[in-house]
Amino acid sequence: MASIVDSFKQLCISQDTDSPTAEVKSLVFKPKTPKSATPVPILVVALAETKTPANLIASETNSKDPRLARDDVFKSFFNVDNGKLFNLSHLLNLSASSEIQILIDQELVNRKDSDLVFKLNDEIKITGANLVDGFLLNDSNGFHKFAKIVDFSKEVESPSPQETAEAKKQQQKKKKEAAATAKIEDAKLIGITVDKALDFPGWYQQILTKGEMLDYYDVSGCYILRPASYAIWEKIQEYFDAKIKKIGVKNAYFPMFVSSRVLEKEKDHIEGFAPEVAWVTKAGSSDLEEPIAIRPTSETVMYPYYSKWIKSHRDLPLKLNQWNSVVRWEFKHPQPFLRTREFLWQEGHTVFLTKEEAESEVLQILDFYAGVYEELLAVPVVKGKKTEKEKFAGGEFTTTVEGYIPQTGRGIQGATSHHLGQNFSKMFNITVENPLGTEHPKVFAHQNSWGLSTRVIGVMTMIHSDNKGLVIPPRVSQYQAVVIPLGITSKTSEEQRKAIHESAKKVEARLLESGIRIFGDYNDNYTPGWKFSQYELKGVPIRIEMGPKDIEQNHVTVVRRNDSKKYTVPLDELEKRIPEILDELHDSLYSKAKESFDEHRVQVSEWKEFVPALNKKNVIVAPWCGVMECEEDIKESSGKQDDGEEIEVDDKSPSMGAKSLCIPFEQPELKPGQKCIKCDREAVNFTMFGRSY
Amino acid sequence: MASIVDSFKQLCISQDTDSPTAEVKSLVFKPKTPKSATPVPILVVALAETKTPANLIASETNSKDPRLARDDVFKSFFNVDNGKLFNLSHLLNLSASSEIQILIDQELVNRKDSDLVFKLNDEIKITGANLVDGFLLNDSNGFHKFAKIVDFSKEVESPSPQETAEAKKQQQKKKKEAAATAKIEDAKLIGITVDKALDFPGWYQQILTKGEMLDYYDVSGCYILRPASYAIWEKIQEYFDAKIKKIGVKNAYFPMFVSSRVLEKEKDHIEGFAPEVAWVTKAGSSDLEEPIAIRPTSETVMYPYYSKWIKSHRDLPLKLNQWNSVVRWEFKHPQPFLRTREFLWQEGHTVFLTKEEAESEVLQILDFYAGVYEELLAVPVVKGKKTEKEKFAGGEFTTTVEGYIPQTGRGIQGATSHHLGQNFSKMFNITVENPLGTEHPKVFAHQNSWGLSTRVIGVMTMIHSDNKGLVIPPRVSQYQAVVIPLGITSKTSEEQRKAIHESAKKVEARLLESGIRIFGDYNDNYTPGWKFSQYELKGVPIRIEMGPKDIEQNHVTVVRRNDSKKYTVPLDELEKRIPEILDELHDSLYSKAKESFDEHRVQVSEWKEFVPALNKKNVIVAPWCGVMECEEDIKESSGKQDDGEEIEVDDKSPSMGAKSLCIPFEQPELKPGQKCIKCDREAVNFTMFGRSY
């Protein structure tokens, strides 16, 4: 790779030159792509004066509605922060597994052998021959296979009347979009510049990176969890680990590698993971004769040893958990926390003598998961059971906690707890002597597995945060409070300054002592206003202001991050009131999210109401027959019924159909003879459907 | 793989047969191998009556001193627990990266096409053709390339007089060995059957697996950390994590993958790791165009982002740590905890404005590491600095805590804390504005990195455990105490039984309440004696006995695991005394280990005393010149000087030379004009040398 980068520099003109120059533009477009497909960006390299209309690009690349790419495309494909920084040399950053389409201006090719020097930007100058033949069409770097020379001066085939109507609509939409620009008017440079309501994905990326939760990484689909997010994960670990240890689960660590022979033992199970398995085939410079997989989950890693360890009913129950990372090399568009190629999670794998014990644990764990969401993250969830179609492959049944993202109106799976029945114990021969005696056949054990991943952090962030930045619920935030001294100006005497600082530091010390995660910002080089914005951006739950007036009146002013609600807290109530305020803040976040979820979880019993309700960003609770084909029909029909209106803010799934999210444990009463929402069969329960992540 | 295993079964004779049979033996030998090389086992397949003398095997395989392999060889090469369980089908378990030599009895080949049925064991019968042509010499399974047909009836070339002397010596030694058999006389089946003093590696493997600390895994060089060992790791994490958080270190998580381009950025650094890097080249069924490495350590993963995040001196110090696993695909003989292909560790990576701050942190962290060993694991260590030859590649200097394993007389590196200087900051451009102003050049940051791995568990185990099983120091053990009711016999009335159980349970409950990690074993199906052995095997620090006499006298009897010391503790002093006894136990373990280390750390100033002292299982503190060539000379000379006597119990390194372990911080005073232990140069310090892991 290094040698190619060097050669790009070598292709360029390093000295000053007197030759005439022509500016060349390099534009990156992203076409509309169904959610299930990886987007293929389009790079247009053209003379600056050449007009490159979107419809021509669309027809030349056989793609739909290409638009100028957002920063996330530049980040994920070219590893460059934004479009402004992009130049053609970044094409070399394209990951080997990515595709691209390259359109080269015919006019550029025509002039490639002239005297003209092509200017890519202020710094990069290159001859046409080097640009076109040495770089873009050079078959040693492989770009030539993506490239196509296009005559941008030609007319696009005149569209049919239908297409014209569509184009008009598009234009109107664009106008509307331009008016309601996603840019936040008075956003400061350091702050969030994208409106959550108008560009949800852009906003999400900004709050994560500017809030210093996460950074994008060199290997596509992998992200860096910075201390602000890892601290949240640690709080979740602490909470959940204590819960499971209390019921007798022990932690262990199994290797991250699985031999292919073992991995492929449970067919149903592995079928779901096979396309996403990462394979190690080399160590140092030697090829391994047999490739070794990185675990996508550890059923097949652990169960051969369960079989070895478990001999007698006295070895049961066996309850192990591990906190580790797993790898699923997904080719779908990655999204921080929600879909990443490596992610942190816990996976519990438990074995019982009886089905009853196992089933009761499945529900107990699900309650713990609901607790993580509701008690820690202030995120309301609906508990339920997955349908046969959506359950864990190879298991008996799957229970789930389901959340809801208001901006996209989509449901999101929060965590799952599976009852595996005896499927795996039969495959891996996990048996104990029959309690009736050795003359009776051995008994296959009953198993569960359950997992919760760092996805929770993404869900929490999407739900609570706002245009000022992150809002982190106080029970998981790295810091719960920041103390900021106020009222120090150029006129403040050194004595006054010291007095304010010392009062503030005393507050910090007292609260630290009482167990509040607090810090103070005593840097006089920044204004309080600047600090307010900083810590709002980072989502610190409360700020405690300490100014001359506060000192005088023996109190502090406390401001909540989520809604700027102010409290005045007398100094002698500090240790009592601050924890209360943090709890109130938690409750306030939870109520707001709950209200929104409740409002957008609508009960519908006629199919004609289904898609319109869906398009209003609702999830739907509907009577359903429980038949898998009907579920597939619902998905397809609700996808198709999207009549061209852009109902999704997230353009990765403009016409996604509704999946079943779960069969809620809390069931409305079915009317006698109630029909399924979609087909003519009788309904067997109410099922929650929705577009989803 | 599966298909080959099936085909071995298919090769065999499944029905009863009347044909004459001949027994075939399959013996595995292991030759003497220098430590740096991977041992290549020798499989001899011969008629039972054929004599297969070791010297013939040696000359046919061009190897030195082949001996019947121990269980560890069967485990690591054939994934079978011991030699008794081994049969030829296990040859298929041989990892693809392993080599083997196969010697086939000429006599067996002569008779392969006869009517004889060859009997491998009671169950496996096979025709000669299938055994020789279908399996051992079949080129589709690849064994043919390792195989050689040998006429065992031929005389070995008559040895030279020297060789005869050597052979005699060997024979004498073997006799001695046979007498002092490593088997423990009265070992029960469930307990340890190998003597720590006589077969240290065999003993180590047994206490780990029978003590349920660890299990061997399907992928060579990887091991399963079972709850008993993972709990120790959790205690270490808790301790160390609190220490580093107190000095402002924050936890984060960086991806496990590194692109080759980034990995190879720091040349000196990567040179040390390159041969051990595992490469992912495939995902699902698609080849990645560019292979991606799994981190062997995270310098190159993290520092590009440090460069991005650090802009101003206000961003410093930056102190991040992660608890993760790393992969180093070593081809040396793996050993549980000490040398494994994946291992858990923490890696801290910190950045400072000044060299002074960085250097002071290096030592602070080293103190924490010494604390892990001494305060938690009761293992004494020597703190010091590594020589230039042994320091971390790419860094400025390395500090270390060094331990000592009495049975092998070898030193062991405990944990290292590196000062990287500006080497990495220059490579990765980690700079801040010059505090003197922007007109001055940017300042490169000063960096450290430091790591402690699960190796600590292996060191602790080797040092404290004994022929009864594990001895786990109380501050890290999963359980600190077990309560066992005594005096229940067939004559005990139900009332008495209940009274004893209830008294014991009360003790358990009280101590649990007071924070002791305790459990009780109230299963009346096992005798107290059986239970004693069980929990001694598992290393529970103390057992608390509660029998009728104890109840009567209002006390409990407490027995220490390490030395069976007994205490009588009045019931009303329980909460006070038990923690004290645990502390005393810790101190007792530490003192014993310290005494042994102190005794075997000898100061030597003449070269002629060096090797003899080394051969008495000592590490050596000697005046040294500090010159790298001299260090290499010491290693080579101390290796050679091993005059054939087997000074190592661990036969993996029979004639290993002495490496420098560290330059201890605590230095004896150098005499004026003191010469180096090895060469004519003047000594610059005392350095600790030893054979090592």
C-alpha cells in the first residue's frame, strides 16, 4: 500500500511550472441504496467547468438518485474527515473490500496529452497523462475496473411523463429540504451543527464524535470506545455482574478462536453466522493449514467442554458468563454501537437439569436486561417473545426487550435471552446420569444463553441526546456533575477570585466524598458560557454553579442538562439534595422517553390502518395468526405500500417493511373470533410490528 | 477434517473376524530440543514384539535422546489427555501447523498384505493394507511426508567410546529416575498423582486441570480460564484498576484489528512481533483484499488516534488503559498462563508533556505491579530495569518485576512498565504546541506503556501449590473458606445431624455477612475426609470444621491449606479472627516464597562460580559491564557449560543459557575497579542473571 501512496506523490508535479493549468474537480456521490445492500459511492472526476448533472450520473452508473456524499461516506470509505479535505489521493485509502464507481469526464481525457497541467487543489498538480493513465486507469492499482469515461455534454434520454412527475416531486422536495436546512442556525464550531430532527444520522455521528464518546477507526465497521462510553459500559457491567453473581453465575474466559470443525457442528445455528465469520489463515508469514474462526458467539466454543465437565446432576446447574468481544463481519452499512464488526458484550451460557429451572432463568435474566435499560439508562422497553422467524437459530425460544427510536419511528432489539431447550445438549452430548438410576437412559440437559452488548449505549444516546450534544443518564455517566465558578471578571480582585474558587472546590470535595462522580473546571481562561456549552456537549447530567451571589446566600445553583431546569440548593443540604436531583433527572428522562414510546405504540386491527400508522413513525400492536408466511407477507406488503413518500429520515431504509418485534408479555385481550391483521386466519395473540434496526 | 475422521473409522474392521491377529503398538517419543525450537514428536508404529531401541530411533530421526512422551505432549499435539488414551486415530488431531516424524516397522510393512488383522487396541482392528497404505502412507492425508519405514532388527552403528560413556551415564540416570519415580505413592485417583519435585511440568498440568483452574482447548496454545482462575483475574483487575483510576488513568476499548499499513509503521517495534501476528484474510466466503492483523499489542492501534486527539498541552497528560486480550501466535511450546497464543492483560498507554512526568509514572506503575505480586499473590519480586538487549523494542527503557520459580531455578518476568521516550510520538506525530509560543517548533510528547497479563496466575500457582493440589492466596481466591460439618455417622440422630448442620450454616452466614467469600459443603453423601481432599485440591485457603465437640465448646476448628496449621476460634471472635487468619496465611505464603528467592539469589563475582551457581538453581547477581555483546557471551557460555548433567527438571530447556533478568534497583555497592563478571571491562552495575521462562 505504502508504495502506491508514494507513487501518487511521484505522479504529481512537485516543482513550480509555467504551463497553463486547468482545475479538476473530484466529487463523491452516494446513490439511494436499499438497507440490505452496501452503498457504492460514485466518484466523478471532471474539469471544473464541466457540468455533471445528477440524472446523467444516475443513468451512467445505473443507480438511483445520487447525491453529494455526506461526511460519513468520506469517513467510512476514504478515511478522511469530510468532503472538504478529500482529494484524489484518498482513493488509495479505499478499503480493499469496498467497491466504487468512477466516472471520468470525456473532456478531461481529450486533453490529457496536452500541455495543460491539471490542478486538483492548491497543492496537487498533475499532468493529464499521469492523472488518467498513470492513476485512474492504471491497472496495477486496480481502479481501472471501476472506471468509465463519460461524455457529460450529452443530453440525458428524455424522461417519460411519469419520470418527469417523479423529478418534479424530487425538486420540490429538494427545495423544501433546502429551506429546512439541517444546519443548526447558531451552532458554534465546537458544538453540534446538525439538527436531530432533520438529519438524524448526521446528528448521531456528530454527537458521538464531538461528545468524545467514540471515534471512527481505520478498519471499517470498527470503532474506538473512548473513556466517556467505556465508563458507561463499566457501570452496566457493575450492575449486571452483581445481579448474575447473586443468582450463582460465575465468570470465565473461553478462547476467541474456534476450529472450523467445531464451529460447524450445530448446523442450524451456524447457518445464521457463517457469512459473517472472520477467518484467520496466516500466522507471521506461515499459512495455517486449517483456517481458524474468530467467535461470532461462543455456543460452539463452550459446549464441547460443558459436555466434558458435566457428568452428574451434581454438576448442575452450570452457569457461566463471559465479558468479551465477538466479531461478526457484516457487510451492511456499519453504524456506531448498533452494527459494528467487533463489539463488546456479555454472553451467559447456563445448563440445567430441568426445563422448568431453565425457563425460569430465561425470564429472570430478561428482567435484569429490562433493569439495565430502565433503571440505568432511563430507556423504556417492552418485554416479549420473538416469533419463530425472529428467534435465535438453533434455540427453542427467544425472549427480548424491545426499545423505540422516536426520530426514525423504528423499533430496536435491546437484548435477548434464549432458551435453547435440548437442541445443543443433544448435538454436543451434554448429559447427566438419569436420576432414576444408571439403568435408565442418560438425560440431556436444558440450556439457556443470553447476551447484552454495547448496542445499549447507542440506543440510550439516540433517545436522550439533543441538539446541544449528549445527554447521559446520571447512573451511568462517567461524571455526574461539574462545578463551575461564576462571576470572575477582569475587575474581580485576586482575593475575590480565590474565595469563589475555594467555595467551588469545597463543594466538589464534599460531593466527591459523598460518592458523587464530580469534577470542577477552574480554568479562568475560558468563560463560564464556553464551559456550559462544553459540558452540555459532553452530556454531564448536572452543572453546579458557584458565584458571588451563591456564596453570599450560602447555596449553589444546579442546572439539569436535559431541560435546563434550575434548582437552588442550600449548602447544608448538598449531600442530600444532589443525589435526589440526579434521581429526578433520571426519572424525567425515563418519563419523557416512555411517553413517546407509549404514544407511538398503537393498537391496530385492520390492515388498511397498518401502513399509514407505520408511516407515522409508530410501532404497531396487532392481532396476529402466528404463521411465518403471514409475517413475511406483512413485511413485504408494508414495504411496498410506501408510495414514494419519504417517510424515513434515515435514508438507508426508505421503504423498509415492518418486522415482528416481539409478542409482548403484556397482552391486550383478544376479542372472540378476532382475525389476524393481515390474513384470514384467526389471531392467536397481539404481536408488535415495526420498522427496525 | 470430519471426512478424514470418518474415513479412519471406515478403514477399520467393524465386524468380528476369525482372522489371526497381531498386536500393533503406537509409541510417541519426544527428543531433547533446545528451548527456542518447537519439539517434533516421533511416532513409532510397530508390531508389539518388535524391539524399538531409543538409540535406533534417535539415529533414524536424527534427533537427540528421544524419550517416551509425557502427557503434556499428548495433550498439546494430539488433544488427548494422556498416553494411555492415545491411539493412531488421534494422529488426525495433529494441528496443521505441527510437524511429526513417523517411523513404521519394516516387519509391519512386510506383513501388510497377509491375512493378519492388526489390533491397535481392544476396539480398533484394521487390515495391514488399510493401516499402512490407507492411513500412514496415504498421501491425501499428508502423513506420508513425515513417514519412514525402519528395519528395527538392524544393529545400530557401534558407538564410539565417548558415546558409550555417554550411554552408560544415561543408563545410570535412567535407573536413578526409575527409583525416584515421580508418581506419588498414596495419591488418590481424584488427586494429584505427580510429584512437584520430580516432574514439575506434569505436576503443573495436573494441578491446573484437576484443580479446575483451566482446561486445554481444541486450538493449540489456547486455554480455557475456568471460574477458579478467572475469579483470581477479577480480583487483580479490581485492585489494579482502582490504583490506576486514582492516578487519573481512564479505561477505553480499541478494536482488536489493525490494518497492515498501520501495524508496520513503527519498524523497530513491529520487528519483534511480526513472526507472531495472526492475520484475518477471509470473512464468510469472501477474501479480504488486504489482510487485517489481530493486535499483538496496541501501540500502533492507538497512537494514530492519540496524534489526532492531542493538539494542545491542555490535552495532556492523556492516560488510557484497556483490559483486553491480545494474540501472539508463538510457535514455541505453549504453557498454560505462561505462554499462550491468546492471553488476557491490561495495557496502559500514557502521554505526557515532559520526560520527568512520564518517568515518574513508569515507576509508580511498577510499584502497583509489585503490589499485585506481593500484596495479592504473596509472590516476592525484584524490581529493576531491563538491559538494552531485553528492553521493549522501540522504547527508551523498560522496568520490570522479576519472580523466581524454585523447582526449576528459573527467573520469570512478572510485568513490565516501559518508557517509550519520544520514539513513538515522532513516528506517529503526537505533538503539542510549544508552550513558548506557536512560533517555536511543536513539541513531541513523552510516552509510556505498561502491561500485566494472566501470566501472574501461572507464577502464583507454580510457587505456592503443592502435591495436594492448588494453594491459592486468600486475597485473590474465588472462595476464601469452606465450612464442613463433622462427626455425622450412621449413628448420628436426625436431631444431632440437624444441629451440626445448623451450627455450620450459622458460621457460614455470619462470615458471609462480614464479607468473607465462604461456602459450606453439607452433602452427607461424602465423608469429611473426601471433602478435605477436594478443597485441598482446589486450594481453598482455610477450612472451618464444625463438629459436636466444636459446638459443645462454642468454637470452630480452622485449618490452613498451605501448612495444615490448626486454630481454635471461639464463636464470638469469628468475624475478628477469620480475616486475621487469612492475613496470616498470606504472610506465611509470602515469607516462605521470599526465603526461597532470597536463598537462591546469590551474589557472584568470578566467572568460574557463575555456571556452578546457576546449576544449583540460583539466579545470580553479578557485577557487569553493560555491553550487549558481553551479555550474549554470558548466555552462550552458561549454556555450553552445562556439561551433560541434567540440571533442569523442565526438560524443555536442558542447557539453556542465562539471560539478564534485570538490573535491580536495589544495588550492592560496586568495589572500586570491580571488573565485569565475564569480560575485562569495568563493571557498571550489578545485574541479575538467570535461566528464565
